[in-house]
Amino acid sequence: MPCSRPWTPHRRCRPGPALLLGVAVCLLYQTLTSTSWSWSWWKSIQRSRWPEVTEPALPGDDAGRLVSMLEALRRDRELLQRSGVLKAVVLKGQRVTADTEVQLYLRVLEEMGHRVSLARYAERGTLLKTNMGTGEWVLLACLRSSEKSCLRRVPFGRLEPHQMVNMVPELVEAFSDAGEGQCQFYNDPRLAGFALPMMTFACRSTKEKTVDPPNSSRHHRFADGPSSAKPPAAFSGFFAAVNVYVLVTSTSPLTAFLHKNTVANTTNQLSVQTTQLRTFLLKHLGPAASHEALGHMKEIIGRLLKAAVGTMEETKSPKRCLMCYQLLTFTLHFTGSLLPTVVKIDTDLSFSGLSDPAFEGQIARELILEDTLRFLLPVQRRQDHTAQDGSCEGTHNLCLPENQLLLLLRFQRQLRTPGPFELLYPSAASEGWPHPQQRLLSENSSFADDTRGGTHLQTLLLRLCLYYKLHRNHTYRTDSSDQWPGQDSDGGHSSRERCVDPRLRQLYTDPPLTLVPHFSPLVKEYRTEVPFETLAVRFRPEPIHPACHVKIYYPSGPSVPIGLGNSQITILVWDEDMPDHDPVRYTLHFYRESRPSLPMFGDHVMCSIVQDCGLIVVPGQPCGLEPFPPETPGKPWAPPAHCTSGDTPGRWMVPCLSCSDNRTCDWRDVSWQPDGCYHSVVDQPRLQDCMAERKIVFYGDSTNRGMMYFLMERVNSTLEHWLRSHDMLFYDGLNRGRTHVSFSYYPQFWLEESARPTFQRSLEEILRRSQPLENSHRTALVVGGVHWLKASHLRVIQEILEREGLGNIMVVIKSLGLGFHLSIDDTSLSLRQIRDIYRENNNIMAAAKSHGYEVLDTFRVTMARFKEFLGGHCCCHFHEVDKLGSSTGPPSGRIKSDFQHSVDGATDRSTATRTSGGKNETGSGPGGPGALADSLEGSNTVFYHVRGPVAQAYSEILLSRLCPLEET
């Protein structure tokens, strides 16, 4: 039905003064029917410049009536569209579905009632068709690596008014590199003679060198307009680089918002982190100057956006995407003035300069992306009964075309609930630009879109932003009105905030992990597999609420070494103010794959490796695979003899198709080969006879404890008892009660240094509690660890044994081993420190031989296979104890036997058991883990198995020294 058309754009204003102010007043006056604003009130608005408004008056009833009409129209449309299904399309490009950014879009869009479809690139298929009735998509998100396909194939000019894409082709073109870093719009002849506050190379590729230091002012044209604003003397030395993030929500007419977060850096700042823009400016400039600097920043960015939009060439289609939006990054430099200069413009979110770009950059990016989605959605869909042929039916007397109604509805909702955004354009400050530039931008035909009254729509938008700005100022009446929600006067979060939701928002990892299932705050347990070359993973768990505390529990984080096989970490989230409440627990189960192996079915060559090229400990020795035996002219290779010492240098032997490619090797068939000799494997009958009526005392850390359990399993064929103890252990039932084993953990590093028992005291205690001890080789003392053993300890051992009357017992010194070699925290060792430990290890072995002790060199054995560590934070554990069977049936998880012995130069691979998903793959062979697993099925007894080929190699050397071949 016809209406009185209080907001119709068809009326024409009477001729008035030639000034822009008069034109704006006339246009505004023609939009009112029942009442109008007074000329004096409009002049006060024109003169007002934020922050000069101190005691503003609320707008009149007309502005409030406009807002009421928009709210009523919004409610009507939401009722009509409530039953519809909203569809969104996410083009992920080369990203995997588990990528955190893809998961962010899925989570947020599903939370907001959208049904999301994933694809890689834009195709002219059914997925992106626009004429699909009620089932058409409302949002298309083109992620990085899919953007080019979107620009090529998405018909931006033929989209429905309510359809939204996360890119504006005109802005992408305007800020593209036209050569030598110049922006495409910069060379438009219509801008000749205008001063733009930007450097000429502001649109250079992000791969090029970063901008000049903030104290440089060359290569840019100074701005006109507010150039007369000189900074106070106290701020004349303010130099800073600031990245601000701008969301352009429309180009016809131009509307843009500024996000609260920034990446800012000053000349004296060591590390760069994300912070809030107002917080940064307030900290360095104070209240008044920071307010002025922010105003200049908004005005400069607004002018550049207006210039870019105004000079964009007409596309082939006269229509543009109405609801498309673009996120931009503006890098500005303050060079001793409150008036910044734009030095870089990116058509994407850029976080260059952050101290930790892998995590901080991605986290900051996804926070802005989530804020953007929640700021723009939901989308009001098109209605068929709009202002056509003089009818205003269904518009609550807002007689405007449908596309203008959609823009007004979205703009009004964004002003009402801005969240982390604040309005950048339009603003009252934009009305004070020089007339020639304003005229150039206003005359561009694209500003009116393809509708009537584009200038009238701009006026309505300006009225809305003035209404909400004055309304907020009237509500708060203090400088706090310039703060974003949830921000204190000092820029931080409110001190009254608590951890209201102790859950994780997202879990970031480096390298990215594919979690099963995909991460969700509601899911508490995940599984993932990583390749062999992934030695450590950095974690950054982000809580939903910033007041929540997060801790990575065992191993300590944020970087966690990932050992071969199965491991897990736990992440706890809790409220520190409520210690009685149990924390929310997230568990990640890892499986790190073994070194890739290629089975040998035909001809192959034997290759050897002394040290890995990824960790060259001994510079004078070769690294990587080499043919074995080495080609020595005139000297044929002879079979080795038995080794007489446990510290004989050696190498690892592995069959390969080619020694130049370790991917062609069968690493399951690798064995340790000493130079010029071999260590015979002590078979079980001989081992049991050798260990009869003997006592073996192990004194050291967890590596010694692992050798003890290996010996126990080899003597008994099974291991029924296992404890990860950091105290003393005693076992008397081995070998039918004929062998006694004891263990004492040293050093107790978890205690304060002043409270730790000394080496002498701990050794005397374990010897005393292991009595009676026979003063002969029937008693053996095995001492050693990873890095704590020193040559001075050997003298203490000798003094204690002589004092206790045990000078004739066998002493085996386990040398130092490789550990703490990954760069994960402050306990990690540098390459230089590792080489120093290697030299110290040689000194310890020489001193041990001078005392007449047996020596077991574990450093050379672990050096070449340092990547094959198992569980533990130190990366020094090359053994692990698995539960092999229980009353519940066969073992679960992935278990592989590592029994593999070099016997007289040959390799004997015994049985292997591997289960995956509850299905066993059991090898054959007497007494092997496979046969044991078969016998355990249905048993009520729990058994354990010590696995780890590297630890097995040096543990077998220990057995060969405890039971030398000469005794048989």
C-alpha cells in the first residue's frame, strides 16, 4: 500500500549555497517529515570532532525513530527467516580439514546456525550456483591458497544482494602492486596533485624487505588536512611501527571498522606481542595525545580507503557485490609526531614482527577472523516485497530499495553491538576533507551503486553513526566511552573477571597435527600419529576465557619431545580462584612412527653409520651411511674376533639397496658392530648359569634402571615386576631364587641441591642394604647415567669399596649417553656442549680403565641413532617398558619386539608381536614375545617387556661383560 514516504530519496532539495556543508544540510533536511533538526543543532554536529564532544545532547526523536523502524524491520525479517537453513561454503585450498583455521570457520558457522560445505577451489558447479532458491549459500569464505580461484571464477557482479564473500575484488586490485611497490590506485591521474599520507612503495609484496626504520621519513608524500597538528615536546621522540586491522564491510557506500588488536613495536622494545591499540597508545602517549593520535590514524586510513574506492576502474559488470567484505592490514609509522604515515598495506591479515609468528600470528589471526564472522553474521536475506513502483509494503515506511535496506540493517546492528570493532568510516571527521578531493570521490559513479539516492543512503549511515556515538557518550560521560567492551581504564581485562568457562578454545601445534577427532572444546581425548622425523612438537593451548590457567602436564611444555611409539600428554585448564574444583583435562595420545624401512628381498649391500649428519658430534668422522666394509686397496676384510672391552668403538650396520639413500634400508635389521671385533650374545642357559649365586647392584638414573629390567627379563624369560621408581628397589626371586638384583636412583634432581643425598652417602646406603655381599666377581656394581657421572666419582667408588672390604668385586662403569640434545627448553644443550660431553666421556672411560673397572660406552651407541629416543622429557631414554599381557586378554595398542642380536657377525631376528586396533600380528619363535603373548591370553598375571633396539644393544654388551666368553 502507498505510504507517506518519510525517507524517500526522490525529493529534490532547493538550490542552496555552493558549499558542501549546505548540500549536506539540504539532503538531511529533505529526509525528515514530521519534525526536523534545527540548523544550530546540525552546525554543532558539523563542528564536533571526537574527542571534543564533552557534554553532547541526545539526537532528536527522528534519529531515534529511524533506529526504531530498523529494529522493527529486523524483527519481522528474523521471524520470517527463522525456519530457513543457512548455507555457507568454505574453500580451504591446500589446507587439510584439521587445519585450525578451517576448524574455526566450521565451529563458528555451525554455532551460528549454518550448514557448512567444504571444497578446495571455486568451481562453476552446483556448489556456487546463485539461482538455487531457498537453498542458496549466504557466505563464501575463500581461505589463503584458494583466493586466486575465487577472483577468477566467482561471479561477484551477479551475486544476490544478501550473499557475502570474504574478499572485495576492487580493493584487492586497488592495493595490488603496480610495479616497484606502488599501489594500483596510487597512479590514478585523478589523484594528481593530492597529497596522500603514505609511502610510494606501500603495496610491495610481503616477501620483500620490510619497511624502513620508524625514524625514516623518506619516500612518502605528507598529508594535508591535519598536518598543522604538531605534537607536544614530550612526544617529539615517539617512534613506533603499528599494524592495525581494518574491516571494510561495504564500498558502495564506504563503511569500515577498526579492530581493537594491534601489533605494535617501538625502537626500544625487545619482543613484540599483540596488544590492544588503545592500550599501546595510552601507555606511550597518555590520555590526550593517544586520543589525538588515534583520531589522526583513523582519518588517514579513511582517506586512503576513500581514495582507493573512488579511483577504482569500472568493472565489466556495473554491479558490485553488496555484502562482500575485506580484511586489510595497514602498517603505520610514527616518526616523532602524532601524525602517522602509512608504509605498508596488505590485503590480508599480516603479523610480521611478532616474537613468535608461528603461534602468536596464527592465534591473533584466528581471533580476528572469529570476531569478524560474529560481527557480520547473521545475514539478512533478500525479501521480494520491497520499495517498487511507489509501494513501501513490509518496510515499516522505510521506502528504500532492498539493497539499501540490507546495508542499513547490517550497519545499524554493527553500531549497536560493535564488540571488538569500532567505526572507522564514515565519521564526522571525514566531513572536513579538502573540497577537491571530496568532490572527486563523490563524483565517482560507482558510489551510487545501481540504485537511486546513493548520497541519501550515505547521509542515513552518517546519521546512524552519530546517533550511536552520541548515545554512548551520553551513557558513560567519561573517557571510558572510548574503550572497547571488557577493557579496563588501563587497557587490560577487568580485575573482576574470572575463569567462567575452563575449557580450551583451540589447541595450536607446531608442526600442525591432525587430531582424531577434530578439536572441539567439548571433546577431551584425542589421538594423532606423527612421522619419524618429527622429534618434538610445540604446543599452545588457548583457553576460551583469558582468565583461565593452562598447564601442559608431563612432559613439561610448551615444546614436548615425541618418542618413538606410544606417548601422551595432558593439558589442564582451571580457575585459580577455585582450587577445590577439579581442572578440566585434555589428553593427547601420540604414536610416532618408526624409521621407514624397506624389506630386503633380493640383492643388497651392507651400509654403516657412525653419526647422523643431523648431529655431528665428532667433526673428524664421517656422517650418514657409508658402504661396509670400507674399500681398502690391498687389504681384504677379515672376520672379527671376540671383543675384550665394552668401550670398543663401532658403528651401526644396516642392509640397503643403496648407501646413498637411507629410505632404501631395512632399519628393522640394524645391528651394532664394534670395529675389529664383536660382542657375543649370551644365550639364556649360559646367562642363567653365569648369574647363579650372584648379586648385581645398579646405581644411577633411569637409564641404569632400564638395563636392570632388561637383565631381569633376559634371565627369567619374563618380567613380572616393574616400577618407575626414583628410590631403592630389591629383587630376590630371579633365576629360581639364585640371583639378587638391587637398584638405587641417583641423583635425586627433584630435591633442592642442599637437600640432595651426596654420591657417597647414596652409594654407601645401597651397598649396606644389599648385604651380604661377597668380595669377588660374584658381586657386580654397575654405576652410571646420562650426564651426571664425573671422573672424580670413580675415586669415591674406589675409597668406599676398599673401606667396606669390597675391593675385589666387579665394577662396570656405564659411560655418559646422548640426551637433552633437542632445542625445546632451557635444559637443552648446544652442539658445543654436546661435543664437550663427548670429550668428558672419553676422559671418564680412561679413568675407569686405570682403576681396573669394566667400561660400557653408551655414548657412541646412542650417537648415530639419537632420533630413536623413546618416552621422557630428556630424550635420553632409549628403552621403554610395555605391559605385555593381563587378565583382560592380549595386549592392546602397538607393541613391537626389539630382540635383535648380532651373533658371530650374523643377525638373528626373533619373534615379534604387533597389535593394532586389537588385532594381533604375532611372530613365531621359542621364548619370544609373540609366544609369550599367546600364553598370556586369558591369564591373570601381568607381564612386561623392555623394548628399544638401541638400549638393547648396549644392554647386551653389559651382559657380555658380566659373563665374558672366557668363563664358558
